[in-house]
Amino acid sequence: MLSDEMLVDSYHLAVELKLERDFIKLLLAEIKKRKLGTQQMNLAY
């Protein structure tokens, strides 16, 4: 299990590195599930 900070960092890095869209969506789904303030984040998907 990732900490909240590691999850968000992983999301941003995955977007920056243009990793698979499905992987990024998976990270984003977990961010939303944890209610980690998605309004303040620069969400790409």
C-alpha cells in the first residue's frame, strides 16, 4: 500500500513520463477513492 503522498507523486510522475493511460487511470481512481483533494491537482485524465 502506498502512502497518500507516494500515490500522488506516482500519479504526477506517470503523467510526466506519459506511461500507459490505463495505469494513470488506476492511480487516479485510487486518488479519488481516498478523496485526496483532486480539485487542487493538475489531473490529466
